[in-house]
Amino acid sequence: MSTPAPGGPAAPDYADDARAVAPVICYPNETLPQPDLPLYSRARAAARKTGEEIVPPREGRCIPVRAGQFLRISCPEGPQVGDLNLWNLADLSERFYSGKTRALHGTHLTVGSRMWSSFPHLRPMATVTADSLAWYGVDAYGGRVHDVIGTRCDPYTHHQLSGQDYHHCCHSNLTRALAGWTGQGGEAAEPLVHDVLNVFMCTGFTADTGQYFMKATPARQGDYIELFAEIDLLAGLSACPGGDCGAEHSSDVAQCHPLLCEVFAPPNAALEGWESPPVNGYSGGHGL
């Protein structure tokens, strides 16, 4: 039997029965359209590299990835966590929805997981097709890799906790990267920056207090994750100022490394039978 919080109410007579109720999966996902991983694998084998972008330490960069192409994010020099945003290349209001992705696939993504877009579109934006850290699984602390629970390090929380301004949090890095890409400036770019896929980050929740934790990423030089673009994407990636996030995530002291983004395009014939997913089919009436 668990101990009630100090000052909290005493447990009722039915407490043990309540705790023993079996959980129910909120969103059974068996009816979702499943990615054709064998097709993606064949397409990737036939693809050729068409572009790349180096993301410097404590900075962010944007790179377009067309529907049917692959985005590979890797650690070219050493352990490094990255914060990834995705937008519809033609309509930046359609963006990655980490909360719904988490509800559909779990707290951490790996091969076969899909990254879903925001309402009212709610469709797959990208599918994870390769992950060199898939071996990690879950550790003794409940830690897993590639999370969709952390929101990105940001200067507002940093200031609230420390009283200091810091301009190289991932939120600010992504804001500068998107502002540079669009040419619209930070005021227009910042509202479009959103919760992320924490690439390579090892995280979980503590068993006693339920707090979000991080630990040093198991990624090493050469580790990677690959995504298949289901629609035309603009990818924004920040090389987190926490480096491997083994100690802190908003720091000018942590050792940081660059991240490498590479785009690979398969021939059209290799994608025969694949179609870019349409926007969500809900009528949009909301009962009004």
C-alpha cells in the first residue's frame, strides 16, 4: 500500500481496490493506417543523397525534406541531443503535434512510430524508419531514447528558475533558425516553434515523484535516426546546449557537438504504391 502525501487525506477503505484496477489503453492504434516498412526499406536502399545541413553546437538550422524523401539525423563527432520541429513546407500552421503522437505511440519513438500533425490536419508527417539506438530499450530507471514528453529547453523557464537570460536554449535556436529560413523575423517565427521530438535524448519519469528526468544519451559518434517524409516538410533542428544532457540542458559549459542532417531521395519507381496521406477526414462541424 502506498503512503498518502503529507497533509493529504487518509486513504479510503476502497483504496487498494482502486489502485488494483487494470489500465486501459486510451487510443488503441491497431486501426491506424500502418506504414509499409518493407517498401520504405527498399526505397531507402535505392535512394541517393541530395542535401545536407550541419547544425552547429548551441544553434539551430532548417532543412526542407520533400514527401517521399528520407531525413537522417546523426552525431558526426560525439554524443549530442537534438530538438526537432517539423512543419508542412507549404503551410507552417500545420506542425508536429507531440502530445497526440505521444498518446498514439507512447512516450518515446522508434522504428514504425509516426509523427502526427496538429489539428485540424492530424495526419502522419513522418515515419521513423531506422534507429541505431533501438537496442537501448528501457533501463532500470525507466529511461528510454527519443522522447516526445519534453517540451524543449526554453529561455522563459530558464529565467523563471535562475533569473538569468539565456539565448541558446533550443526554443530560441529554433526561433532563429525559422526566422532565418522564412525571412520574417523572430516575432513571426516564435509562435510557430512547438514541442519537439527530443532526438537521442534519454528520459523518463521518476518512480517516486513522477518528475521528468534526463540522463546522458547513449548515442556515440555515428549514431543516427532516420525519418521518411510523408508530406513535404520543413525540418528545424537544434543542437541542444546541454550536449549529451547528462547534467544540464541550458549551459555554456556542457561539452556540445554538431548534428548532421542528410536528405536522401529515392527514384519514383521505388515508391510505387505509396501515397502521401491526405488531411484528416473529420467534417469539422463540432456539433455547431
